[in-house]
Amino acid sequence: MKWKFWTRSEEVIKSITKLNAQMNKTNEQMEKTNEQLLKLTRLQYKSSQEIVNKVVNLNSKIEESLSWKETYEQKVVRIEKRQDELQKLSSNLIVWLDDIDHIRAEMKSEGQETWHKLLNKWTKQLSDMLTSMGVYELKLLGCSFDASYSESIGTRPSSRPANMVDDDENIEEPVPYEIVEIVKRGYIYSNGKLLRKAQVVTLEEECSYEKCQQN
């Protein structure tokens, strides 16, 4: 009987030892699992923080973009308003120049030197103001007529002396449809856009020989 009891005790001890070993192994596995879970949790937390930071940065950039857009739109409105004001001002200045040119054309030369000087002074001041606003007068006098920049409101007959020789070396090449008078000035913007065509008087189809007479 004693032997059987001892044998059973050994079996129990072996079972307990085996169970302890399994429990230890299970504990080790659980510890490893816990470590992995902890690492995964940390990684997820880090990733979530990065995502949160990106979202915050994105929101900040969106707010900056909206603020910039609002500022840009305000600037555009101010620029357009200023351009309208400059356009109105330049139109008024051009009208004043037209009036001065009309007065000068109607004035008699004799005894009007003082007034001519004053009108010339005002003309230069107004022209300089237009230039400062990016509006330039078209310089067309003596050039060939170009319908893109001017419109002819009259012509003059060309004068050619009867004794003029065609092959004379001193004769300059005539300008076809030469503009000989600016009745109303033409203007162009600094970007090349036409503001107003000039009204001009040109020579008739025969070219100008006035330059030849001067030579």
C-alpha cells in the first residue's frame, strides 16, 4: 500500500510540475503578447498623434489660405477701384488737352505769345500727368497712316514743283499717306492697349514732297 501511495504522489508531483511549466510558458507568452500590444499601442498612439498634427497643420494652412484669399480679393477690389479712378482721371485730362488744342487752333498768332506759352505749359503738365499714369500719346506726325492707331478725317494735296527731277540724289524717299496734322491726339496704355485713336490729316495718294523743298 505504501508503494502505491508513493507512486501516486510522484505522479501528482509530475503533473503539478508539468502544469507549472505550462503556466510559466503561458506567462512568458502573455508577457511577450503584452509587450507586443504595448508596442502596438505606442505605435498607434504615435501614428494618431502624427495624424492629429497633420490635420492641425492642414487646418492652419486652410485658414491661412482663406485669409490670403480674402486679403487678395480685397486687394483686387482696391486695384480695380484705383484703375477705374485713374481711367476717369486720364479721360478728363485728355478732354482738357483736347480743349487746349482747340483753343490754340482758334487763337491768332499775332500778339498771343503769352497765351501760347501758357497753353504749351499746361499741355506739357497734363501730358506728364498722363505719362505718370501709364498713358502715352501716339507720336504719329510725319509717319505713314496706319488705321490701327489713327483715323483720317481729311487729306491735303501734295505739292511737287514742276522742275523736280525724280532721280535727284538729294530727294528723300517720300512717305506714303504721310500724316501732316494731328487734329485730335491718340493715346495708348503702357501695356500696348490702345486707349484712343488719333484723328489726323494725311497727304493724298501722291506722296509728300515738302521735305524735298526744304532740302
